[in-house]
Amino acid sequence: MLSWEFSAADLALTRFAHSPLWEVVTSLQVLKEPGAHAVHLPWVRTARAALADVEFGLLSALVPVPSVAVPDFLTPVPAGYAPTLDEELAQLLATPPEQVRADLAGLDAPAALLADPAAGLERLAAEIRAYFAAALEPSWPRIRRLVEGEVLRRARQMSTGGPAALFADLHPRVAWADGTLRIAHRWYRAERRLDGGRGLVLVPAVFAWPGVWSQAEPPYRPGLVYPPAGVATLWESAPAAPAALAGVLGETRARLLAALGSPASTTELAARLGLSAPNASHHLTALTAAGLLARHRTGRTVLYLRTAVAEHWLTAGSLN
């Protein structure tokens, strides 16, 4: 059990971030133990074929399965909201040799990395780039959209219910009470203060499912890594719409509502439902005007999400 005690300043500074390196590490665990991550099996089949000629032996050695710990220099908590892979690898390469050795203490570490950390990190960064390009880059827009939708949904929760609402359903092993966040880790026990103003970084990572991870040891930034809502739909085609709802709205608009279990963009929805982008946009605009969808811009992308009215309609339609 890890316990984090928050001050008011810590709550004010708690924020979200997304990390390509965390997706690399957790996706490698999925590849090694797919039976424990069944929702990602469609990705596993594609990724294994794409990685057939890619060398990532050092990276693989640092991410054993089953694993209690991964070297902290490989999984830093992002300083900003959405660093690129190159930005995170630059931070990785800047890790001092003494910190590399300290992070590897007690782990089954490759001898080459211990003997020459600088050269080892160069090799590791090259392997990560090759792995990411083959296994993750083709799906990266889809992954990013799901994470952006998660951040949007959590921000709405916090705006209406405060921190208690934010943490209430973050993960089954995460609980908030009396200013303290508790994470039920099986192999790790510690009580920490966030030092009055450091805040906590929440890092949604699609391949973390079904687990939860934390970064609690100095000198690294405190972070909590958890799977975003909607992971189960990430590799699926759009679900069928309730027949009763399709009878009222029409098949296409009902299917669009059903597909928005997590926020998504016009392009993503069009691809999932086999629609043209203009056709999808036309129906999304109509659903928004009817009060069934809300629009939110994140960077250059507009995400659609269901309103409470739409949730009620879908629930009622499914019961009929």
C-alpha cells in the first residue's frame, strides 16, 4: 500500500500528462504476457508481426514479466502535458551514470548498462525508437485520442465534484479519503507527503490496463499511472446501436451515439463506422444541435462526447 498525503497546494498543482515512454514500457509487458491483458490482443497480433525484424533486446531485459519494478530512469513522470518521444528520450539520455546505477540496484540489470551507462543509454534509446516506430506509431493517433478524452472527462468530474469525484473511480485499487490518496500495491508499502506544493501527475496509459503504477521515489516527480476509461473499445469496431434508438434517430446517428463511449474525433468516428468524414461531421453537428453531444477542442482536434441526455436515451433504448 502506498499512501500519499496531500496539502491544499498539492491538490491545486495536481495535473495530467501523457507519456510515450510509459506506453512503450507497458505495451512491452502486454506483448510478453498477453493473457493478462486480453483487451489488447488485436494489437498484440499486429505488433508481433511488425516487430519481427526489430532488435530491442536491451529494452526487453529492463522490462521483465512478471515484474515488480522497472528502472525509474526508463519511466519518468512527464514535466509537461504531452512530451514527444524525442523529448522523453533526451531526458533519458541525460540521466547521470550514478543515477542509472542507483535505479538498477537490486534488479537483474544487463552488465553492459552497469559498466558503461552512457553507451548503454544510447543503445536503449535507439531500441526504443525502433520499437515505437514499429509497434506504436501506427496506432498513436487512436491512443492519443483516447487519452485526451480521458483527461477531458476527468476535468469535468473534478469541476463538478472536486478531488473526491476525480479519484472516486480512477481505478479499483485507488482510494481517496481525508486528504490522502491510497494505492493498493501488492509488493510496495510506503507513506509519502507530496511536500506541500509538488502536486501529483496523473498519467493515463492505455497499455497499463488492468494495473496501476506509481512513481514515488526521489529524485523523480511523483506520478500515478493508470488505464483510461474506454480501453476495452480501443481496438474494437463501433458497437451496434439499440434498435429502439435507431428507430427514432436513424441508424447512423444512433450508431454514432453508441460509438462515443469515450470522446472521439470526427476522423476517428468516420473510420470506425465506415463513413466519409463529411457525412460523419454532418450527423455529429445535428446531434450536437439537439443537445445529445458536446464539443471540446484539444489543440487542433475537436472531440465529441455524449451529454447526460444522450446517456439516458442510450440506457433506455438498451432496456427496450
